[in-house]
Amino acid sequence: MSEYNYNIKIDKAVNKYGYIKGQIDNYAWYALVHKEEMEFGINPKDLSKGSGRITRLCLYKEHTDFLGNPHLPSLHTKRYIFANYQRDWSVFNRNYYDMVKELITYLERRYSLHVVK
């Protein structure tokens, strides 16, 4: 049984650090994860700006509509952002606190593992 409350998936098999994207339940996310903790990263204990491996995180959902003339339709995509961190929080909807906390915990654990030979 999983210890996580949300279904977290990574889009591409990324075993190294860097830009990572995926889904958590019905939401999309991307993050920048570093090998070492950074002084301006997200503190995984309380999500404050502090020491952490994640320096960029965005949790969002996209909605696509077809607009305009039915003979010449145009595609319109709207992105709803629920959390956005880039060296500090610019958007943080508190209704998503638990989801963001779990995603950060997952990424911190996954990318702190070291392979021993």
C-alpha cells in the first residue's frame, strides 16, 4: 500500500536531476530539482523559502476550447495555476497545500536516493 494520498507520475524516465514534469491526480506539474540543497529552494518541512532541492515548481491544469468560425476553428488553451515557485512563491492556493507538500516530499525522496555498487 502506498504512503501517498495522491497518484504521482513522472512523464519521462528521469533518473538525473534537472527539469522534471509529470502529473499528480488530474493536475500537471513541472519542477527543477537539484542534486544538492539550495539556499533558495523549497523547504520540504513547511514549504517556506529555505533550504531544499526544488527551486522551481508549478502545479497547473490546462483547459482547451475550440473558438471562432466553425469553418476556420481556432484552438484556445487556458492554463490555471494553483502553485508557482521560482526562488519564492508567486502563486500558492492554500486549498492545494497538501497536494504540493506531498509532491515536494515525493521529489525530495526520489532524487535524494544514491545507487550503491
